[in-house]
Amino acid sequence: MKISVVMAAYNEADYIDEIIARILAAPGGDKELVVVDDGSTDGTQDKLRAWLGKGLVRALFHEKNQGKGAALRTAFAAATGDIVIVQDADLEYDPAEYPKLLQPIIDGKADVVYGSRFSGGESHRVLYFWHYVGNRFITLLSNALTNLNLTDMETCYKVFRREAIQSIRLTEDRFGFEPEVTAKVAARGFRIYEVGISYHGRTYAEGKKIGWKDGIRTLWCIVKHNLWS
């Protein structure tokens, strides 16, 4: 079984080499890494080009920054594996946890798996209280409209059978990807599982990009994609 790890990268020159090395070293069998650079200006593109030909690393490049959702659409279309894992380009999520994310799909129980930062006894870096409150509220609102009981809708770690994710038409360019894909996998009746993961969050000084405006947009996307999409 082949695994496609898909990753959007934007101005991650400080982290890109380490995360790629971790992905390639992670357990999980035969895998490819599809990285979409989303118009980086800090040297990320040069570092990605140095990885080409080393293992199964494929890099695609957007001329202008379009957002995480747009970069992931490009990556999903290029993925060739049986299972597709979304990975962030920072070091907040640990690729060593791929096996437990993959297992419900390998066992034939799930079409989609979410890695929850709020479920289970895994380690977490202690950071922003209001981010935690915001994530909880956003997940609650999403659940109310999808009729799911997720604990962490906003998680990066989302895993799909390739046929499932490539069958969904996605439109959101930025962080609205998370509520949009959740609404659409729920509407399609895909079997969704959730597993606990660790989380090593970073501060804004360390490069965190999501802000309060993205939170407002996420609320709109939850309503839009559940009621009108």
C-alpha cells in the first residue's frame, strides 16, 4: 500500500529540511512526499529543489501565494498513493505517528481519519488559552451542522483514501479548507475515525501564521459549506 504525504509550504526555510527528513524517516511503508511551495520568498524554494531526486520527494511551485487550501488542492491532484496524509510544513505535528493515523483505513474501517490534539493522553506544548477556546467553539459549531462528534475539526492531520479526497470538489484557498473538507466528507457519508495525537505548537515569534481574521473566515465557511454548498 502506497502512502502520499501532501504538504503546503510557505516561508518555512527554517523548518523545511527537518520536516522532510522526518517524513522520509517515518514508519508507514512505501510513500511519496508531494510538497507545494505556495510562493515562498525566504529561500524555501531553493531548499525544496535541493531535495528533488532524494527519495520520493516531488515539489510543485505556485508563482504567487494563494493559501493553504489552494496548495493542498494542487497536492491532492498530484497524489498517487492509496492513502493521502495532510502534513504541515512546520514541526507542530510528528510524522512518527503516521502508523496509528493510517491503521483505521488499512483495517478497512474508515475512509477518513482525523488526528485529534484533544483526545487521548499524548503530550502537548502548553500555549495560547484563547486559541484553545476558539478551536473548541469552532469544532462545536461544525459538529452541530455536520452531526459529527469530532473533538478537533481544525487539526492538520487529516487522512483520506485517495479516491475519497479526489472525489471532493474543494474551493477554499486559505484555512477555510478545514471546515470545507469536514462538511463535504460528512455530507458524502464517508466513515470518519479520530485518533489522539501529540502536538508541539509554535508561537507567532516562531512562525505561526493563522490569526483572528482566519478564525472569523472559518466561522463563515462552516455555515457556508454546511448550509449552502
